[in-house]
Amino acid sequence: MDTEPDMKLSSRYFPMLLLSLSTAGFAETLDEAWATALSSHRQIAAATAMRESASYDLEQAKSARLPQLGLSSAYTQLDTAPGFSFGNGVTTGPIFDNDNFLTAGAQINLPIYTGGAINSGIEAAEFGSKAADGQLATVIQDIRLGVAEHYMSVLRAESAVTVAKSYVASLASHTEDTKNRFEFGDVPKNDYLAASVTLANAEQRLLQAQNGLDYAQAAYNRFLGRPLPTVVSVDPTISIDDLVPRNAGLEELTSMARQTRQELAALDSRAQALERQADKARAGSRPQLALTGGYTYLENQFLTDDQYWMAGVSLQWNIFDGGQARKQSASLAQKAIAVGHNRAEFESMIALQVRKAWNDRLEAESRLVVAASTVNQADENLRVVRARYDAGSSTNVEVLDAEALREQSLSNHDDARFEVALAKLRLARAVGVL
């Protein structure tokens, strides 16, 4: 190995170091990432549109209480205008001049009794609007968790690069040391060759870590609706300990989830909306009573007045419809029952989600304690082994093994740190407070 590892590495990674320094002052916080995603994510835009649609459905249902006003007009051309015949050959002239006539009118209709159809329709729309609100809240929490997971992926990938660089730098120093000692004749050539091969492998792992970081940053940008090459700098300081009460037990958190999970509220509203729709369909078989009024204009030659006003009460009662209203109502009622069963199943699933997230947090916190204790031990082990190697009382293999143990302990510690953060976030989502 003719080139000097330190110089080679410094030239290769110097641009990345400059990029890191240039963006360090503009690190994006998790709260800022959440705000960006909530203002631009397509799933939130779609859920917001569905909520707006539900609000228009409610306004439409309420408008059924208002008077309905209609206008009409017609012009008719006849081949021959008719007249009146009074018998005994006595007839009149054509009723309409020029064999044509014009009619116009206005009609108003105000429902008085609809068998509960209007009220049921309004209540169904209200519950539909609540279901849409719950769905939007669910999407928002899912997006927040997705942002946090991508955010953590970037931090994890950055740490992986940092660990890989540290491993390469430490191995480069050891390789340079073995090279000098080999040239001096203090150690066999095999020590230098083994160190060089291990260094080359470490450089390959560094390249893989850098590739992983690039992908994590691109995935983060895509999730936030940004161009993939956008420079990413995230703040490693996050505060998520207050999302879930630290001393809350599993049963308490499960009970909290049953009260706060918006999916359950949305399913409740959906079932109630279907029940009201069933009531509305059933109301179609009842009498329908309305106040009516109108104005009519009829162009003619013989009637004493061309204009007429009218007012009255209309009654419609579809006594027999082949069972359509009853069957439609029964169909909607069965759908409401199905939603109720799905709601019970989902409530059970939520309890399982909370339990898993709870256990994952406990496991991750325990792993972090163990991993943190091994980092210092691995550092001290490497220091002792290298000192013994310098003194000639330890082998090169022991040094390389100590280097690998140190790199593994750092990786394990980073993994544990980020797993704790993710476990806390996922528990908050399972409880419904993210």
C-alpha cells in the first residue's frame, strides 16, 4: 500500500466536511419538519378535501328544510289552433292567436312533514362530517409519525457515517504504525498486510454508510414534498419525552388510547351516520306533506284572465313500493352493524399496538443502558491492546479485534439511542397523542 491512508481519506471526505459545516447552522428541528409536512403532504390535502366534501353534504342536508322555488316557461306552435265547441254547430274562433301560445309560471314548495327524512338526513350528514374530521386527524398523526421515522433515519445514517469514519481513521493510524514498524523490521509483513486489508474493508463500509445517508436524506425530502437533492441538515436535539406520561402504566395507556384514538371516533360516527341513513330511507314509505304555491301565465284570447295565483297543501304517500324503502333501510342498518363489529375488532388491535409499543420502549431503554456501558469499555480495551502491541506483548490480530469491537459498540449504542426515540414516538402514536 503505497499511498498514505490519512491523506487519501482527508481528500476524499473533505467536501462532505465542508457541506456539514455549512449546513450546521441551519439544522431543521422535528417540529419544523412536522409543520412542513402538514402544510404540503398530499394525503393531508386529500383528507382535507374529503372533510370539505362532508361539510357541503351537511349544508345540502340542511337546505332540504328551506322552500324550493322553481320557474318554468314554454312556447308552443300548433299546426291549427283549437277553439271551443258548444254543440248545435256553435263554435268559437281559435283560442290562440297565430296558432301559438306562451306559458310561464313559478312554483314554490315548503315541506311540512316528511316522516323524519329531513332530520335523519341532517343527522346522517353531521355524523359523516365528524367521521371526516376523525379521518383527517388520523392522517395527520400518521404523517407526523412518518416524518419522525424519516427524521430518525437521517440521524441514524449520519451517526453510521460518523462511526464508519472513526473506524477508518483509527485503522488508518494503526495501519500507518504497522507500516513504519514493518519497514523498521519490528513486526512481520503479515501485520501490515492484515491491517491494510481491514482498512480497505472499513473504507468500503464507509462508502456504504454514505450511500445509506444519501438515500435517507432523499427519502426524507420526498416525504416532505421537496426535491430529492435538497440539502438536508436535521437537529439531533429532539424533545419527545412529554408526549406520553413517563410514569403511566400499560393499562392506563391502553385506556387512554381507547379514548383518544381518532380511528375509533371515526368508526363510531360512521356507524351512526349509517343508522340515520337507514331512518331516512324508512321515512320514504311515510306520507309526505308540503305547502305549495304558484303563479301561472297562459296566453289566450277567450279566458277572462291570463294570470293565475294558487296556494294549497300537497300530500304524497307511496303506499306500496314493492318493499324498496324497507329493504334499503335494512341494508343500511346491516352496514352500520358491520361497522360496529369492525370497531370492536379495531379496539382490540389498538390494545395490542399499545402493548407492543410499550414493550418495545422498555426493551430499547434497557438496550441503551447496556450499550452505553460497553462503549467506554471498548475504548479502554482498544487503548490497552494498542499499548501492549506497541510494547510487543500483544498481537496485531488482537488490535484488529479490539478495533472491530469498538466499532460494533459504537454502532450498537447509536442503534439503541435511535430505537428509544422511535419507540417513544410509536408509543405516542399507538396511544393517539402524537
